[in-house]
Amino acid sequence: MSIRQMIDTKRLVAILLTVALLVAFAPAASTASAQGTPGCPILITMFDTLFVRAAPSWQSNITATLVAGNLVCLTGRNNETTWLQVSHRTGGVIGWAPANAFWTTVPVTTLPVTSGGPTPPPPTTPPPTQTTYIVQPGDTVFSIAQRFGITIPALVAANNIPADYRIYIGQVLIIPGATTPPPTNYITYTVQRGDYLVKIANQYGVNWRDIAALNNIQYPYVIYAGNVLRIPVAG
């Protein structure tokens, strides 16, 4: 084989390798192109199980269950940016999920407002059985409602809480119709990505069912990154 033939052979091999690499990476390039398009403003890869609801409200029905590895799009938000609209990559709305269930480098406030959020119930006469609660560090409207076994709209209406659900440390809240007495012997823990009840319970040496009961977490015992849990003190 002459030197020229050897050079031509090497060039041909190099061209074939280049074509093979382009074909191999073509699906990845196609996936990345979905990010930031009008039909998929924010592309999300799920890292945990998540229940999607029919409306931006904890009281609405569950319409779908996302699992780790699912690729979905965030396509909208409610006025308070507390709930995000989840859609298929190919189009079509799946439902709504709490904003703190997602992590993204793209600000979710760039999403269009596609819902005004849950409508609070009309004013009603407060029930005769009421108790009060002083807001502690790490408390949210959701965590307090969970703790006392009441709905968020009921807690909001009883205390005239603003639309952004803002509460303050030291604030005294009325708990309408509370069914669970406030526990006193506990510490707080902020749920991290990848956490689950058994893992947290083992970390603090307590029973996971006690954590579920203290925080009014019901079957299937799903928790989200950012949730603030009360952990009963062992012993």
C-alpha cells in the first residue's frame, strides 16, 4: 500500500468515526432542545415520586403519579407561585403540583400565570371549639394545617392570612376545629432531596409512624424536599 493510500484510508476512518458520534449524540441534542421552548418553558427530570392534582389545591383529586426518571414540562403557575402546572413534553396538561416539589435553575416566576389559585371558602361562623398556636421558626401555613388536621383554607379564613400565605414567628393563630392537640416535645427537620420517613426516623432513632402521626402524614406517606417536619424526641 502506497503512502497516499494509507493517508486516504486514515481520512476515511476519521470521517466514519465523526458520523458515528453525531448519530450517537443526536437523541441527547433533541432532548436538550425541548428546554426553553414555548411548549416546554422548563424541562424537569423527576428524582422522586410526586402526586399531580387536578387543580392547584391540596383538596383536589390526584390525576397522575410521576416517578423518578420521568421527563415533564412546567408550563404555568398560580398567582402566588405556590403551585406549578405540569404538562407532557409532547403537549397536554397533566395537572398541578406544589412548587417546592421541584428544583430548577430557571426561575419559575418566568412561567405564565395559568390559574388564580384555589378560591377560599365563603366566611362562616367559627366553630365553638378553637385553640391558638404561636408560630415557630420553620412553620408554614401548610405544616400548621397538617399538624392540627385542618384544611389550609380554614386556617387562612380564620386568621385573615394574606394571599401569599405569609406568617411570622411569634404570631398567634386561631386553629378552628383542631382535632390534634399541639405536641410540645419535638425538634424540627427540613426534608432534603432523597429523604423518606424511614430514613429520617433511623437518623433520629424514632419510629417513622410516630413522625407520620405527629405531622398528620397519611398513606402513601409522601414527603417533599423543603417540607419542615416535627420529629418526636426519642426517649
